[in-house]
Amino acid sequence: MNDLDNINEIKKTDKSGMLDLIVKFPDQCADAFSIGKDFSVPQSYIRAGYKNIVFSGLGGSAIGADLLRSYLIDEIRIPIFVSRDYTLPRFVGKDSLFLACSYSGETEETLSSYAEAKQKGAKVIVMTSGGKLEITAKEDKIPVIYIPGGNPPRTALGYSFFSWLDVLCKFGFIGDRTRDAEETIADMKGFRDSEIGPRIALADNIAKKLARELSGKYAIIYGANKHIDSVVVRWRSQLAENAKTLASTHLFPEVSHNETVGWEGPKKLLKDFAVVMLRDESEHPRVAKRIEITKAMIGKESKVIELRSKGRNLLSRMFNLINTGDFVSYYLAVLNGIDPTPVERITCLKKELSKLR
């Protein structure tokens, strides 16, 4: 097993430099917030009467939209929908604000949805680092938010969240978020440098300890439906792409109505499961009670790890859990002796799909 406290040894496994991207994530969030502030929404887009906001994206380009929906659910007055497909729901039309996000600009599902949204008369804004999406948007005279490219899309979450956050403020859908964003970025830096960063020894490092506990286990990530639902999804995808390990997710209170019963078997496998409970103070009191009861039940058979969020506001607490999960997935990759950056199966899939055009 690799020594998580030995930076030189870690870098032998991390041949592609994923650690540097995770460590600098708070700086990316600050840069993203500035990009959003500098973006000028066309005056023709600012109007009353929008009935929905529809994001289009896949993978790392979509999770930012999911988090926006989770974060803003108590404030925003129109629904946010995240489309991860080639086609759009029928309700998308002239009263829709369509926000297309493709980090590479080459995501074929997003390109397809973009064309459909434009045909339906939706107001469209694009976020990308280049590619076909940029070229098409320029030809169509569609506003483009440019973000730096060249890295794995999953490492660009700061751009796909904080830049859009500013845009939604400019539309008047939500109030100003400058203070919350600044506190969130400062809190992430402080937490990185005191509890989860690579130079914090295992004995004092929450993320390294958690990675050790997940090593060799099948991870199951649970959290409350409200606000934390998308954080749970981020954990699963990061474990998949960075640590190259499967994980599953579910949300309370829904867990109590079906999955809880499934913990009766298969008995031989339960000891190989590790449950991570992502907790936040925003939990409904009855949800909190359900979580405690469920912990006691499944803890008899499987390892249960509870991780409580930290931060000065909801946004900070959400990103505290996200950033911790990113580090956990990274440290688990190192323990597995795997370079966290390459995603060979996705590359292979895209190659095979390209033959079918």
C-alpha cells in the first residue's frame, strides 16, 4: 500500500498531475466567479416570463448545473432542469433559458440538444473552452462564456458552477452571491491547508483516513435529498473516474422506503461494503432521525462512516463535502496504485462511437 504522506511516492503514481488540479480548486472557483461577473448578458435576454432554466451537459460539464439546482432550490422561483441526453423535453421552448455546457466543446449530446433548443426558439447561452460548440455558437451569434481548457472536464467544476451562478444573478433569478462565494473559497483554502491537503499527515487528515477505510471496499454514498443530493452524485463520479472504483448512491428519506430492506443480503458481501453518510445541518429533523436509525441498523453488518459538512454558509458546506470527496477519490487512487487522470474506457467508447457516424 502506498504511503499517502510521501509526496514523492504519490507523484510516482500520479503521473499526469491530478493532485495539482485538486489542490488549486479553490483558486479555480475564484477565477470562475470573476469570469461570470465579467460576462455581459445581452439586453435582449433580460426579460420577465421565463418558465424554466434548462442546462445541457454530460459528466463533469453537467454536475455544476446539478449543484446549482440543489443549492438554489429554496430561492429560485422557476424550475431548473438538467438534460443529459441528445434530445430535450417537450416543455423546452420560447419561454426557456437554455444553458449549454461542454468543457471540450465536442460533447455530441450537448451539440444535439443545442441545435434543438435553437430550433425551438429558446434563449441560448454557451459555456465552453472551444471545439464545435464554440464554432457553432459564433456562427449563430449566440453568447459564449469562455473557460480555460486543457484539463479533464471533471476538474473544471469551479467553472461550471461559479460562472453560471453569476449569470443567474444577472438575470435576476437570485440575489447577489458575492459574499457567500468569497466565504466558500476562503473556507475551502483553510480546510485544505488544515485537514485534507496532501501535506497534512494521515493521522490528522480526514480525507486520507477515509480513503484508507474505503480501500478494498464497495462504497455506498448516502445523503439527504435536499441540497446534498448532487454532492452525493459528485462523490460517486469522482470515485469512478479518479479511483477507478464502482460506488452506488441513494438519498434520504427515499432510502427508508426501499433500500433499507436490501441490507439483509447478500450476507457474504455486506462485510465488503463501506457506507459514507454525508451530513449537513440543512437536513429535515425527521430525515436526521431516519439517518440515525439507519446507521444503527446497517452498522451491524457493514462499516459506516459519517462525514459532517463544515462552513460559514450552505454553499461553503456543500463545497466542503465536494472538495473532501475529490481528495478522498484521489488518495484512494494512490492506494490502488492507479494514475487518477486517464479515463481509458471513456476514450475507448468515444473511439468506437466515432466509427459509427
